Amino acid sequence: MIEWYDQYARDLPWRISPVFSKKGIKPDPYRVWISEIMLQQTSVKVATPFFLKFIEKWPNILSLHQTSETEVLALWSGLGYYRRARNLKACAEILLREYEGGFPIEEKKLLKLPGIGKYTSAAILTIAFGIPAIVVDGNVERIIARLFGLDGTISKLKPEIRTYMMNVSPSARPGDFAQAMMDLGATICKPLNPECMICPIRDSCKSYKDGTTNIIPRKTKKPIKTFRKGYIYLAVTKSNEIAMIVRPKSGLLGGMMCLPSSEWTEKKYPKNSPPFPGEWVALDQTIRHSFTHFDLELRMMVSSIFSVPNSYILKPFNFSLTEKVPSVMKKALVLGLKYFHF
């Protein structure tokens, strides 16, 4: 695996080349940390442009600490799972206060930091500091299940997979081994149609020998998503500003700047209750968005207004605003811009 990684390692902006890692040079722990948080529930392809913008704006823990949570959330807009962004900000403050801007190199201390669980702590220790740790993500789970011919769903195999990883993980260049496993899973040992003929560990793979790579690991049934409906309200002033709110920190889209909306109820629309007086008109086109656990349909209500209550925030109504809000709100703003011919 290490030999294969030396030749085929992916060029990712948070990594250093194996040419340097072989010499004992370590990557920047800050970049490793940011990338691992972004890659939770997010693909490399989607996370990479966000990572580059993030590092350009906040290149170190001090600069991240000095910015506001609102700014971090705005840059994070479109990446989803916004609690990750809030955890980054909270974690930066703890690292500066308790660890002089560095990272602790003990698992139990890392696990106490916001947003860092077993996988992320192991990745930071082994990739950033070269400390052997068991790094097991979805790619690694799939590789180990196939390599040892483990029959069952990943959820049932997790303890067994972890034991196998403890046995095969080397003490030399553990960070490169962890990243090699990630790369193998992403490029060769893929969930569907793995490219076994170019796999560096094919000759050791029980599933390959048994012809079972397409059925191992066993698939789990995906839960059926619920369908929710609601209203979203776009109010535009004469000076082309719109009324927005900051959602509560707890809950979906927590802490994000959004258009006001009704509650989102299952299967049927709730009562249409605009947040303040206006000549509200319903648009014909609805907004559809898919979250992890449910699908959403929103009817947009629009109105021209003279003023809004003090509890609302006025923002210029233009396309630049669409880059600072969650994806579902971006869809709403784009629809509104078309309606008002901006």
C-alpha cells in the first residue's frame, strides 16, 4: 500500500507529497484538521473549493479565532451540516486558550474538542503528527470487508473491521498508510464496480478470489425519507433590500442567515402566516430541496414593503447574497430575483 501510494497518491491541497513525508516532513496540522472536518459527510470534489477559500481567508488558528462565527457560516454556505462550522470556531478558541494555538497529541484531549470524534482525532494524530492510530472511514471499512471477505453490513462489521485495521496498520509512515487506504477506496476499491485488475492488494483480497467484490459489504436498506412542506417569505423594500433572520443556533440551519419561513410540516402545507403585514403574493413555482432525512417543498410568498420590524435584518437583494446563505435559501433567492427582474 505504501509503495502504491508513493506512486499514485492524490494531489490534494491539505496534503504534502509522499516525497516529503518519506523524509519525515509533516503536513500542517491546521490544514489537516480543517480538511477532515469538511470531509465529514462531504466528498473531496465538493469540499476542495471550500477548503481553498477557507485557508485563503483564515490561514491559521489565530485568524480563525479572530473572525466571527457569522463570517465562518457565510463561507460555509452550500457545504451543509453547519454545526461543523460552528464547531471549528469554538475549537479554535479552545486551542488558543488551552494549547497556545497548537493541537494536543493525546486522543483523550482531542476527543474533548468540539466536533472531533474518534475518526477525526485518529486522522489528526496519524496524518499530522505521524502517531500510529486506527483511522477508519467509509472507504477503509469497505476495503477491509472485501480484503478479509467479511459477510455482513458495515454497521454490524464495525468492531471486526477495527480489529483487522489494528492488525494491518504499520508503525512506519502511519499517516501515509491511512491516506493510501483512503485513496484506494476512492479511486479503485469503489462501492460499485471496483477496479480490481489495477488494485495493489488484489492478490491478498479474499473477495476478489471468491468473486464477491460486488456484494461485499452487504448493502443496508436506506430509510424512507419523509416529505415536508412549508412557506418561505421574501419581502423587498423600495431600496431593494430584503428582510432576513438568523435562525436559532440549535436545530437545522442553526445560526445561518435565512429568509423567514413557516414551520415545515409533513405531507401537507401548514397555515400560511406571513411574518409581518404586506401584500403577499404566492409564486407559481415551488422550491424543492433534499436534506439528509427529509425532502422539502416550499411555496414562496413575495411582497413589496415599506419597513420591517426591528427583529429582522435588511440585506441588499442581489446575486452576491446567494453566496452567503444555505443552498435551500439560495434557491429561494434566485427565484425571487427572477420574479423581481433583478
